[in-house]
Amino acid sequence: MIGVLVTFTGADKFDPSALTKIADELREPFEGMAGLRFKSFMLDEDGARARNFYVWDDAEKARAFFTEEIVDKVTGIYGAPPEIEFLDIVGFVDNSAA
């Protein structure tokens, strides 16, 4: 498994209701996406950074997703270019079935 942390840092603070709307509008394309286990849309406490966290089954699929076209698209959506970090997941706890 591999994690991907995508961070958007805007010139101004992000509006939580606007980010909730983005998450609602963008949810459907990710549902059932091959190789993607989880995706979360997040906002840090002070509203300065919007973050998305992905958990993928393998690195190849994760890296293939983040094309130049996708980066350009999300830059337009969030109004800031993303910083993309690929993270090796060395352990994982999933309590969703509990």
C-alpha cells in the first residue's frame, strides 16, 4: 500500500463550506475507483491548508493517477497548485468493520 498526501496552500484561508461542496461534487468519480482504498478531503484547523489523503493498493496506480492533467484540474478547483507527497505505508489499522 501507498499513501498520497496532497496539500493545497492558498493565499487566503479556505472556506470550509466551499471545501465541503468540492468534496461532495468530487466524491462520485472516486467511488469504486480501481486500486483506491480510501480518499479523504480535509482542512487543517486554521483553514490555511486543504489536504486530500489517498490510500492506494500499489504505487504504480497511485503515481499513474497524478497526471499533469489532474494537477492542472485540481489547481483550478482549489485555486492553488498541489504539493504531492508519496508515502510508504508500513502499517495500517482499519476499524471500519468494528
